Amino acid sequence: MTETGRPMFPHLKHCVRCCMPETQEGVDFDDMGICRSCRSTEIKMHIDWAARERALARIMEQAKAEAGDGYDCIIPISGGKDSMFQMHVLTQVYGMKPLAVTHSHNWYSETGWYNLQLCLEAFGVDHIMFTPARKLVNRLARKSLVKIGDTCWHCHAGVGSFPLHIATKFRIPLLIWGESLAESSGRATYDDGPQAFDRETFTRISAKSRVPEMVGDGITMKDLVLYEPPSAEECEAAGIKGIYLGDYMFWDDERQTEFLRDEYGWRETTMEGTYKCYKSAECVMPGMHDFTCYLKRGYGRGTFHATMDVRNGLLTREEGFELARQTDSERPAIMDYYCEITGYTEAEVLDIMKGHRLAQLKDVEVPVRQKNRPHEEPLRPYMQRLLERYRDGKE
Ligand SMILES: [Zn+2]
């Protein structure tokens, strides 16, 4: 019997519409067996988006009026597709003067670094970036695997915390994020209405492990000062208010990507663990991040992207399972770099991940395949490659 078009782990319950298994964090199937994100996609089609955009226009006008001579808002940007699109909408459609704020994971791909610089140049915006020390990033990457079962704690934490620091210190209360939580995170539906991003959302959703738990093994509280978000009092005093642009305008990843590529020269690149070339293109590490999800939950980025395409009618459910099967279990090439910076052996990484494996997968084999797809660019942070090229004469 052929396995084609079937889930990798058929004993798990899957959404009857898309390919999402029961092991997704926060998944919620209704009586029909349909997941929250699929329900949300149906609701999305019936929203009065024109009314939502009018509400957005009012928020923008109010922010401009209150900002006076200051920046109208903060746009947290990575240089990824979403942030480039946010920047386009805010500056070109609404005439806002944003301050761009970046938490650098210090793992920029060459394509990602180009896209970030392109974004800053194309929209002529001022920019503040925080880059944690290489040594700290390496230590946190090691600790992250044990604490939260993925490689990227510093990014989960910094991406929310650093913009909040800038917002409170410079008194720029409005933060504008991209994709709605209702889009595919499974954490909300479009029925819930526009969601606010505040300190609470951040500590509940983004950071996973609180800062003090990351202390130890050569990491001090002093090292993590910008990873601890400003206090609730500070946020309140500054009147912090965060919104998701995707709650106010119809979000379409594929069309946005095409638009940014054709209009501005934004670039895609090959990604590990998936067939899509634009999500998280700014970073070299997603392959490892999503591989750990696969080892823990039995699905990776391939499944995640296939579910989105199935929901949007671009793939059948069977095609989705097939694409996911081809990509989820791929051993990412960035594993080599991850082991180099953390001091783990690959066997140790797999062993730690075994400890994080969900109960539903405890007694089954979670196969790992060798990767046979070429990668477009070296899987090593671009800044590090520059140093190695000019300082060390490598490459
Ligand atoms: Zn679904």
C-alpha cells in the first residue's frame, strides 16, 4: 500500500480540513474535528475588511496627532516579508513616520541582511538595532534546547522585549506588528476581533521561559537585561498599545511576497525543512528550530506551511501531507553550525529532544532523513562570514 498523501504519524488525530496534528501547541478541534485556524480562515472571508481598514485609519490619525514632533509609531522589523510589508503600508498608504526597531538574533542570512538594508533604504526610515553578543547567543542557544526544547529562546524573547524597551524609553506608545494571531498561530480566530499586543501577551505567548530561568551556565541577569521586558508600570506609564496589521487588512502571504519582490526587489531564498522560500528567510537557524518541533511534536515547518496552503485552497489535503512528508523529517544542514556554537554533539541534541517528545509519540519511531536538496547560500551567519573572509582570509 502506498503511503503517498497520508500523514507521517497516522495514529495522531489530524484536523479534517488541513494537515495539523493534535500535537500542535494550543490546538483546538471543534465537534466536527476542524482546527481553530481552519475555522478562523472561514471567518476571515466574511469580515467587513473595509470597515476594519477605516478603523485602522482612525488609529493612525490619532497616533499622528498625539505624536506631535515625535515618531508616530514603532515598527519592529526583521527584514522579513511581513516587516517589509508593514513598512510599505504604514509609510506609503498611511504616511506614518515610524521608528524601525530590530532585535537581531545575530543569525542573519546574507539574503536576510540584504532584505533588511533594502527595507531601511526603500522607505527611508530611522532604525535602532540590538545585537546580543555572539558569546551570549551561543550560550543561550545551548540552554534553550534544554529549557524549551527549541534552539531560539533569545529570539522568542528579544523580538518582543526589545521593542517594548524602546517604546517605553522613547515614549513611542504605538507598536505595529504584522500577521494576525488569528492567521495561523492557532491562538485566536478572526471572530475574536483585533487583538492587542501588550506586556502580558508577550510574557504569555512569545517568551516561553521567563528570563530568570535562563540564568546559569555562564549567563547572568546582567547579560539578559534587555530580555527582561519593562515592568507593567513602565508600560502603563508610557501608554503602550500594540496592534497587528493583519487584524485590520486582509492578509495574503503569497500575494504580499510577489508584490514586495516585484515592487521593491525583496528576495526569497531556499529554506530548510519546507518548500516555501519566504518565511523566516532572514535567519539561518529556522531549519534547526523547526526540526526540533518535528522531534518533539511530530510535525515541522513543511506541515505548518502545507496547512496554510490547504486552508487557502492552493493544495489538497493529500498534497499537503505529501509535501510535509518530504520536508519535515529532513536533517537540517544548520545542525553542524548549531553543534559548533553550543558544543553539543548531534547525538546529544537528539537525546535532549527525546526528553521533550510528547507522550503521543513516545512509543513510535520518529525517522530522520538525510537532506538531498541543495541550499542557495552558505548556512552560516552573514556577519560571521564577513569576519572570517576579511579577518581570517577564509571562504
Ligand atoms: Zn485545520
